[in-house]
Amino acid sequence: IGTIRSFVERYCLKIPLDSYIGSFISISGLFAFSFKTPVVKYFKILQYLGENCTLFIYLFHPLIMYVIRRVFHIWGLGDSGISAWLLPISVAICAIVMAVLFNVLKNKVKKA
């Protein structure tokens, strides 16, 4: 439902915002689903991210987005259509990878 609403907000209503109500609906559902519950034992990767990495991703994704935008400008992509599509995907991938690496390092330091 949230994804459809985001599509309508972006392409049909032409709302020029970076955040859409539909996105919040989608992410809220995914976030709630990613927490480990006794009933749901699917998608262990999402459960791991929800339990261990969400705070890091939430806190550092704006900084990661800033760095990736700077890299896009250096590569000459700037505000092109390609960068508009690649930015959210690359931020998500980088934030998740960095959060997992941070969590692994944090656990190794705790054990040492």
C-alpha cells in the first residue's frame, strides 16, 4: 500500500518532496516486521538488521547520502536521472554494509 501511495504521490500528484507518506507506511511496516517475534521466524536477515543495525542506519544514512552525492558530482553525474535512481539504492546498500561491519567489530571488541 505504501509503495503504491509513494508512486501516486511522486508521479501522479507531482509532489516535489524527498519524503512521501507512502514511504513512511512502507518503511514502518518493514521495520516492524524486521523485529524478531515468537510467531514470525521468516527473513532472518531482516530480523538481524532490525535487532542490531537499525540505530546505526538511522543515525548515519544522512552522512552516507551526503558522501555519495559528492561522489556522484565528482563522477559528473550531478543531478541526472541516473543519480536520482541510484542514490537511494546506493545509500541503502552502503548503510546496511557499514552497519553490519560496525556490528561485527563491536561484537569482536566486546568479546576481547
